[in-house]
Amino acid sequence: MNIAWDDLRTVLMLVRHQTLAGAGAALSINYTTVARRIRRVETGLGHLLFERSADGYRPTEAARIVASHAENMETSEFDLRRKLQGINPELSGCLTITAPQLLISHFLAPVLDQFDRAFPQIELRILATNDILDLTRLEADLAIRISRNPGDMLKGLRLLKQENASFAAPGMAAQIQSDPKAMIDWIVYDAIPNVPQGIDPTYPNNRVRFRFDDMVAMLGAAQAGLGVVRVPMFLGRAVAGLVEVPVLPPQPYSDVWVVGHPDVWPSEKARAFREVLIAYCKQHRANFTS
């Protein structure tokens, strides 16, 4: 019996996720289709592949063997798709870009507009996330990343050097200027929960007032006058209702890169997007440093 690739892929996804719902979500199909495909493969191979339980589907040794071969096939499929995409000369079809949300909303939006107007036949798909998507698996064609190490196995170009600094609402900035020795309240990111290092000694009294797990919320709190926030300079300068305060002098911050898989990097669509992106970054690089 010939086993369809879709069925083998379903076994692989169920081994990875161990629930019908999880495998279905990975394959963009419903859980009943997953169950039907698994039964079909088991019948065709004459092996029980999963032990059913209330906790999910536990793979048998036979399932792990099938999944291992399916994973090799999956890798070959991605290799083929990347190589074909890399030699595609057409300036049409879909191009998927991923970048952090705040970089898109406060800097990259004009790039997207310029590119769309210049290349209307290309469908630009934007994945706004801070997650590091897997370009080997074609989760995106190009990634714009804020990083010191954008990916050793990827082709990359540094777009911008940048710095961070301290920003506050105008009223708080005026208070800091009038009384440098007064207590300065900080709004910090939960992963870096302490008062920033490198504060100017002119401002000796500092404390953490709020810790947030979200940068948008931090910016909103700073706009409301709840404290000083340390953010990349382009962001502090772009957000209405914030001004730079000299409490924390500008400090080096992770650079902005555009990266892609070496197979996909030469494609005409990727090249066209990079040209628009690079030109825009050159025009606005002063926004990122002091």
C-alpha cells in the first residue's frame, strides 16, 4: 500500500504534539481528520502507532520510526521549497516578513507602504512578533531582528546601530530638571527588574515603582507620568507624550538586522524588499542614536 505524504506528516505532527487538537492545529485541519488519517496509516502498515488514553496519544516504537522518516521527508521538502523560491525571478506572489511589533508600528510602516506601491503584484504578509521564527522551515522569508546575534546559519545585513536612553512624560521631566536629587520612579521590564545601570550620578535617588511584562504597557504608563522608562531611542522619540531625560545617558543597544535563509536570500522578491528597506534605514538612522 502506498502511504500519502499527508498521512505520514500527520503521524509526525501527532508524535510532536501528542493530541489530536495539537496536531490538527499544526496542520490546519480538524481533529477528526487527524484521527481518520492515523487509522488509515495504521491499517496500511499493520502496526499500532499510538496508544490512546485520556491524556492524549502516546506514540509507540513504530510511530517513532515512521515519524523519523517523515521528518527526513519534511526536511527535504523545505530544502526544495527554499531553493525553488531562491531562484524565482518573478516579482509577484507572496512575500512573508517578520519583525517586532513596536518596530513595525513606530518605524517600518512607511517601508511597507513604499514597497506595496512599488510592487503591487507582490502580496506582502507581515508577521508582527518578537518570537524568533524558523526561516529554515519557511515560517518567514525575511526577518527584521533586534539582536546582537541574528543567526549564525542565516544570511544577514546590519541595518542600524542603535542606543537606548531614558524617557518620561513632560511633567515628570520638568520635575527631574527642577530637583535632580528627588526620588526618581522607574518603570522596568519584568525580565530586567532592577533600576538600570549607568545612571548619571547627578540623579542619586532611584527606585523601581512598576514592573511590566509588556513594552506597550510600559510606554503607556510612562506617558501617564508614572515613571521613567528605558527604551530604544527611536521608540522613545516616536511615542507621543514622551521626552528624553538625562537620568540615563544613551547606551549601546542591540542592532537592527535583516536576515534570511541563504537559499531564499537571492530571490527577486527578497532583494526588492531589502532595497526599499535599506534605503529607508539610511535616511532615518539618526533616529536610533544620539
